[in-house]
Amino acid sequence: MSIKQKRYFLTEEEIPTQWYNIQADMKNKPLPPIHPATKQPLKPEDLFPVFAEELCRQELDQENAWIDIPEEVRDMYKYYRSTPLVRAYGLEEALGTPAHIYFKNESVSPVGSHKLNSALAQAYYCKKQGVTNITTETGAGQWGAALSYAAKVFGLEAAVYQVKISYEQKPYRRSIMQTYGAQVTPSPSMSTKAGRKILTETPNSQGSLGTAISEAIELAMSTPNCKYTLGSVLSHVTLHQTIIGLEAEKQMAMAGEYPDIVIGCFGGGSNFGGVAFPFMRHNILEGKITRFIAAEPASCPKLTRGVFQYDFGDVAGYTPLLPMYTLGHNFMPANIHAGGLRYHGAGVIVSQLLKDNMMEAMDIPQSETFDAGTLFAKVEGIIPAPESCHAIAATIREARKCKETGKEKVILFNLSGHGLIDMTAYDQYLSGSLHDYEVTDADVARNLAELEKVI
């Protein structure tokens, strides 16, 4: 089958100058994050010891729908933006579907994923405040690579805690971070109180994003002139990622179409919200009826099987209490290759939108995602990251429904990153040694029962 695509680009002048803050337009605003000690709603200054001050203000802003992109950040965006919107004719043909399938290709950034959109912004605000060192966590290594690069762009020193299973599965992501000058530590580690506690209780722990977040926050709070940065979950991260959907909105207009369905893979919510929220504002403000689908792993199904309640964003309980769908902050997900999706909770905005039925979620087994990713590679020429394979699998499900019903729908999904450094996962898939992991109802209930005692 020959690869046939049509791509749409924006000029530099057409790249958006503002990010979109959906909180300002939501009918039901997200509940406030809670200070874990006082049990009172957070104020921006409560977060100042951990994050750059401007990011704290963005995090809790529920009034301003549009936030200016600093010129220094937008100048860096121009190195790789706009990213192409692609009509996936090859995938349509392979599926025999009447659906029109489009994808936003975020894999063309210097680090190969959408994560750079927020990394540049966060590094800029830290530099502007006079910060010299930044810390973070990373699952699959996409965010760690982006933050390491952004730190170097703005003259900062970066320390990254990489989830241990990904540190071992994806050594070249570690090399990328180190090439940019970052210090990389497998998490859990013996370098922090949080890490030592976990390793004492579970010596062979392979870690999780919640674990790595605890270690990175602890380092930031104990190091002079250092701030913590986060790759997903929090509202200001999703805010920066709306550059994706804002561009896609203009590019869909160039194609003469508007999406009936918008899909993104889901770990904490940054790339899903980034592509979905700009289109969702038209549902909120104008009554459009676009469907929005978050595709998560069956092994970490917080949206489809978790509960909505206040929980910590990390294992050690250093973060504020967040109102979110969660499997419990002590939940340890299976060692799937989509390391960026191995997180116990969901961002507060997405959680409220799901609670209000403004969006949907589906959980997908690991083998199905690699079936989808391999097909996509064959017909579109791009090997997708394991995380992105979830969005492709959900797209294929919806496209096949169109074939069954004969309805011609327009589907847009976000290709959040390429998988050229994830070939170990594809090796296992091709050799037949890749396994599916399913969380049992008993596992979920047991973890949530423990959570109730904590809070």
C-alpha cells in the first residue's frame, strides 16, 4: 500500500499568540486544590515554595480565558511550530472506513513529542524569576528530554528522576537527557527520604510517576534557588499544551472540515487537554456536539474505573490534595511500555469535565495499542510512541464503527510523539512476548480502601 497524505501548515504569523484557559469558560469550575495541612483551598502563594510564581497564578486562574504566550517562548516555538495537521488517507484506506481521519503530528519537535510546548514555558518562567536549578520527574522519558532541552535553552541546571522501569527499558531516553546536560536518577532512589522509604518497604520497586514526583519535589524544596516542574496533570501544563488544539483548529478550517470526534491518549491529561480544550470551548459556548475521548491503558484505568475524590498527586503526599479521578496515590501500575501513562490520577480540569459528561474515556489493552501502532507505521510511515498508540487504537475503534454504520465522520487525534527510541517495546510485540495487564476489581477496591484511611 502506498503512503498518501495531505498536510496543512501555518505560517509563523499564524502561530497562536495566546494559550486557552478552559477553566474560565467551564460551567462547573474544578473544585479547588486543598492544602494538606490546613485543609483549606490553595492560594497561589501556597505553591510559591515549589513552582515559579507565574505558573502558580496560571494554575489557579479561573477567570482569564486567554493567557499571552511570552515572546521568548513563542520565538522558540517557531523552531518547530506549526506542527503539521495530516489527513491520514492510508489509515482510512486500510480500515475501509468512510471516516475522514486527521492527526496532529507533535512528533516533529526537537525532542520528538508534545512535551516541549510546556517545558519551554516552564523553564522560561523559572529563568525570569531568577531560578538557577529545576527538578522534575519523567515516566517514559519524553518529558525529561523536553525539560532537559528547555533548561539548556534558558541556561538552567536540570535534575530528572526517571521512573526506574523506564530508566531500564529506555536507556536512550536517558542518554538524550544527559546529552542536554541533565542529571538523571532512576526512581525510587536512595537520594531522597521519599525514595529511601519506598525502597525500604519494597526493595525491588520499579517505581511510578507518583514516586518520581515525590523525589523531585523533595529535591526542589531542599535545594537553594531551585523549583520543581511538572510534565502533565496540573492545569498550567495543560494550558501551555493548548497551542496544539489552537493550531489544529486553524488547520482544520484550511481543510474545510471540523471534527466530530477528538481523541488523545491519557496519562495525566496534558496532550489530551492540549488538543481537545480549544475545540471543547465551542461545545461550551456555542452548543457544538463534538465528542472527546481520552484513551488510557487498561492496566491504569483511573478515568474508567477510578473514583472522583481528593487525593495526593504523588506517593509520599508532598503535593496538595487534588479533586480528581484516582486509583489511589499508592497504586503501582503494571510495567507497561507506555511509561508516560502510568499515573494513578487525572488532572482536575479533565476530572471535572468527565464528571460533567463533557467527555468520555476508554481503556485499551497493551496488545491492542501495539496492533494499532504497527498498522499506523505501515500505512502512514511514522512509528508512534507507545503512549500515542492508545490514541490510534481509539481512533481505529471509532473508524470501524463508522464503517459498520456507514456514517462519514471526521476524527482528529493527537500523535503526541514518535516511537523511534521505544523499539524495545516493538521488539517484544513482534516476538509475541508482550503481555496485557488488567487491574482486578479487588485490586482497585483494596487500594481505594487504603486511600480512605489516608484522607
